[in-house]
Amino acid sequence: MKPHFVHVYTTIRVKIAVTAEDHGDAMRRAEAIVGTGIFPVRLLPNAAAVLDAAPAEEITGFLVDEADDPEFENSGSCDAKYRPYEGVAA
């Protein structure tokens, strides 16, 4: 057995407080807060408008690196059911 580093891609729910004209405007304002390039959530909320954040209990994929492979030649990406992505080595 050898060590591996597994990146688990999961959906995160982030609750944002905005003032808006309607639902569409509210979504655009919330997207502007999380889409600034600096995600406003770490282990704890990192922006004044972020009220809550929690895992949404959904895994969307995995990336597996072998610890002794610094060039990532043996890395592989798979979907949530462990199936390799098309055209990507597993």
C-alpha cells in the first residue's frame, strides 16, 4: 500500500444575505459575492454577507494523486461513482 492524496469535489451550500428587487436580482447579487475570484467562505464565513455554509451532501468527483509522483504522471480523475472521466486516465 502507498500513500495517496485525494481531492474530493463536493457541492457546498452558501447562504448569502442580499437586498434585491426580485429573485433574479437576488441571485445576481449573490453570485457577485461568491464569484469575485476570492471565495468568501473558508472553514468559517469570510464575508459579512455570508450567513451560513455547510456541505450539501453531494460529491461530484475525485482527483487522486500518488504521494510519490511529483510530476502527477499517475494522477486520475473520476466521477462520483469512481468512473474515470472520458479521455482522462484513472
